[in-house]
Amino acid sequence: MHTLVFLSTRQVLQCQPAACQALPLLPRELFPLLFKVAFMDKKTVVLRELVHTWPFPLLSFQQLLQECAHCSRALLQERPSTESMQAVILGLTARFHTPEAEAGTHSLCRKHTLRVLDMTGLLDDGVEQDPGTMSMWDCTAAVARTCIAQQQSRTAEPGPAPIPVELLDAGCLRRVDLRFNNLGLRGLSVIIPHVARFQHLASLRLHYVHGDSRQPSVDGEDNFRYFLAQMGRFTCLRELSMGSSLLSGRLDQLLSTLQSPLESLELAFCALLPEDLRFLARSSHAAHLKKLDLSGNDLSGSQLVPFQGLLQAAAATLLHLELTECQLADAQLVATLPTLTRCASLRYLGLYGNPLSMAGLKELLRDSAVQAELRTVVHPFPVDCYEGLPWPPPASVLLEASINEEKFARVEAELHQLLLASGRAHVLWTTDIYGRLAADYFSL
């Protein structure tokens, strides 16, 4: 449902040139709704002018594109359109290139108000992008190019082009994402000291940081120690992602260097050992965790009891738990349910790629009835729906083998009926590991 204010705003934006001319006459309180409607309807001319003349210190996608009183559509849960994102970036460019004197005489008198453009929280599920949408990496790169070009144009003088080394306000940057690169530990050790100067950095996302205690080398150890020393400089870090990093037996060294407890920790495919999980359960981080991702770590053997201890330590705060491809079969899941169901605030549970049967899923569905905040469960295709699986089935087999569609249709129907019977039709049980489900730390 849309309010009359929303419908009137949409009508105003139908003629974009006239809407742009009218902006100086509109109260600033309408700008947030104008932005959402223009972004939604791809009114790129208006969207660019809105960013160019934004009358507030903060332009936050999380605030502007969420469900609101005028429109129930949450654009944060949709991939952003390329047209709308490019219009925002062009508006930012226009702000940079408006001369000071001209800005001072601009009829809106708003040009110098904007201080922070916060584009965090947009859906970026990692799957191949639709040609009409823009990935967060593309958005970040485009904004970075805009800032670098502006810095160079401001400092340009006759002679060699200046090197942009102070491009961003050290007090404003909240996230640095260096995933999916080939820098390695040595390369990251060069970059991290520069990243550490951002005093209010809340989120750092890295990949391929190898500090495996089982295969040490002199150079590797030196680089790892230096990396740890630099990590200790972050004072406001709340989210750390270390996916695909070999941290076997080294998690204590990494987390002990941090000055503040983490609220989001992603350790997917990090080859964690039981002692790593035991340390995390005893650490100050456990009692503050809102999001935990242990995907790709085998939790079926000697890691199971330490993992259960970690769950117990994080139960009071945990909102998002990702356990994709953790080799959890029915026996391990059932043994973990008493601890798992103590996570009373849990909203999301990811179990895709685990060898669970229909019986195991039904146990989970029944016992999770006490978790009133649970809204999404991403479950695997039950092993009952495969033909001739080896046991235990490797994750690669579960991900690639064909399923019996008829059997799975019956499973889906039964799960749906069980949810209806328990009064939980609002809870989504799905095998869609991509979709609109990824929770960004800043939106928790």
C-alpha cells in the first residue's frame, strides 16, 4: 500500500525537468521520499539533482531505501539498478565540480551540507549480476574513481601528476572490503597500515590470509606477525571477515590483537581446529556476536562439542548464523538443537550443503518453534531426495548431484504444512542459498 504523499511524490516526478526546477521550492523534509521514489522508478535526472543539492549531512541508503510509512517496498532487499546507481554517482560528481562561488549563489543554498554518503546495506549476494543491476564492487570502484579524479583535479599543478595519498576523510570511512584479491599476506601487510589510519572503521573484509600453524615458514611467520601487529591498531572494529584464510590453530593470535569485541565474525573455509573454537567461546567476542559464519569448516567430529560451547556463549546476542557445508548430519544437528534453540533472538539460520535427512529437518522445525524471532531457514535438499549417495556424502556431491524433483516437491509440501500447523507461516524455509537473504552487518 502507498500513502497519498507517496503517490503525489511519484506524480511530481513524472516530468523530470519540471521536477528539477521545483526542487528549490520543496521543503527539505520531502527529500528522503523524493530520493526513494526517484531511485525506485529510475528517475535518473531527478536523482542526480537530488544528490547534487542534498540538504542533509548524511545520505544513507539504509535509511532512505528501507521500508517506510509511505511505501512498504524495501529496496535494500533488491539488487540496485545500474541506472539509479550511476545517477547517484553523477550527482556526487556534480557536487565536486560545482565551483565554490556558484555553489554559494545556488538558490537551494544546500551544496556544502552533505558530509557522508553511506552506500552500505545494499543487497550483493555474490551471484552473477543481471545486466541491469550493479554489484557493490562496481559501485565502490565507481565512487573511488570519482573521489580520486576530484582529488587530482584539486591538486593538479604544472609538472608531474600528484599521487593521491590522502583521498578520504580518516574519520568517515566505515568499511574496507579487500576480498577476492591476489594480494596474499605479504601484500595485505603493506596495505593494512594505511587502512588502520581510519579511526572509525567498523568493518574489515579480507580473504586468503594464510597463517596455518601446521605449515609455518620464516617469511610467512614474519608477515603474519606484522599483520597481527597492524590489526591491533583498529580501535572501533566491529566486523571482521577472514573467509578462505588458513587460520588453523591461529585464531587466538588474530582475535587477541583486537582492541574491542567483534559483533560480526566471518570465518568461512578457514580450516578451524577444536582449539580455535574453544578459544572463541572463551573470548570476549563470543558474548557480543550478532553474526557468525562458520561455513566450510567441518563441525561433525572433534569440533562439534567446542562449536556447541561457542553457540552457548553467543546465545544471548546471536541474530544470524551461517553453517553452510559444515558436514552436519542428523546426529550432529539433533545433538546441537538444545544449544541452538537457546539462541532466542536468532533471525536467520543457514544450513545449506549439510547431509540432513527429512527426519532431521522435521526435528529442527519442531524444536525451533521456541525461537520467536526466527524468520529464515536456508536448508539443504534432504539426502532422502538423492539417489545412490555415498556416505558420508562430500559437500561437492550434495551441491552437484541431481535430486528427485518429485520427492523434493513432497518434502516442500510437508514442511509447509508443518509450519502452518505450528502457526509459523511467516517463517521462510527455503533451499535458495542466493536470493534476497544476505544480511549486511550494518543492517542487523
